[in-house]
Amino acid sequence: MTRRWGLLCMLAAAAVVFGPACATKKYVRTTIDERVAPLEGRTEELEQSVARNTSAIRDLDTRLSARIDTVSARAEEANARAQAAERKAEEAQLGVERTNARLTETARAVDDFIEVRTVSVYFQTNRYDLSPEAKAELDALAEIAKSRRGIRIELSGFADRRGSEAKNLTLTENRAKAVKLYLYNVHKIEPWRIEYIGAGKINDNARTPEELQRNRRVDVRLLANRVVTEAEGGNPGP
């Protein structure tokens, strides 16, 4: 009996000692669980947020890479177009230079004349009407002119040293004009082909009637374009 009572006392003492300890552990475990649970939930939210941000960053990087590639492609295309435009501009400049060279050469050819024949017709003192001899000279020259293409005629009127400068300028111009009108009216040579000038008096040592008469004249130069002449056989003569 005594032994049984002793065992009961030991059990009662153990309950007193270990009972509060078990309750304390349970309380601690419960408290920790209550505090850890929100942290675990927050951690999970953070992980999900990180995952979303990572995905968004990757998506943004993909879009940026695509845009960069597009911009690079457009830049290369623009550069190619610019280079093509530059080449075309250079080609156009070369074309302009070639055209200018051809125009220059053409202008030179147009103004390049060679002498075919020169005759002189003479006048009486203070007169500018044509004598039969003068008309005969002009008729012969006109026939040569009408047989050719690309011709031009230059007329230079002169007077002897007698008389005033002003009077002789007018007289020599009228003499040259008389020749032009004859070539046009009689032989139908276009006026634009004929150029004339009154050169005034010749101040030389002419004294005799023959010497003075040689100065009262119009020099008639028949010219032909060099290119046309060469194309027709290269013979400048009549």
C-alpha cells in the first residue's frame, strides 16, 4: 500500500513539472506558426512579383531588340538610298559636264568659219550705187554662196582719205548696205547670213586717182562653216 502511494505521488509530481512545459511548447509553436504564415504568404507574393517583373523585363527586352533591329534595318536602308542618290547625283553631274563639253564644242563648231572667197567692188567718189562691174562680181560670188551650205558673208565698206570722218562713216556704211541689199533682192541670200560695217576712210598715202579709187570699195568675204565644209569633202574653195 505504501509502495502504491509512493508511485502516485511520483506521477503527480511529474504532472506538475512537465504539464506547464508542454503547454509552453504548444503556445510557442502556435505563436511561431501565426507569425510565419503571413511571412510565407508575403514571400510567395514577392516571388510571384519577381517572376512577373522578370517576365516583363524579358518581354521589354524582346520588344526593344525587335525595335532596334527594325531601326537598324531602316537605317541601313536609308543609308543605301542615300548612297544610291549620291551615285545618281554624281552620274548626273558627269552628264551635265559631258553635255556642257558637247555644247561648248558645238558652239565652237558653229562659230568656226573658213574663208571661201573674197572679192572687192569699187565705187565712184561720194557714191554708193553699184556699177555693172560691181554687180558682175557679186553675181559670181552669189552663185558660189548658193551652191554651199553653212555660209556667211561679211561686208566691210571703205572710203578714200578725203572728206570728214563722219561723212565717210556714213558713206561707207551705205556702200556696204547697198551690197547686202543686192545680194538679198537679186540672189535671195538671207539677210541674217550677211553682216556689214562701215569702216570709214583709209588714211594712207594714196594720191593718184587709181590709188584713191582702190580705197573706195567694199570687201566681200564669203565664209563657210568648217564642220559643214569638211562634211562636204573638205574643199574650202569654190
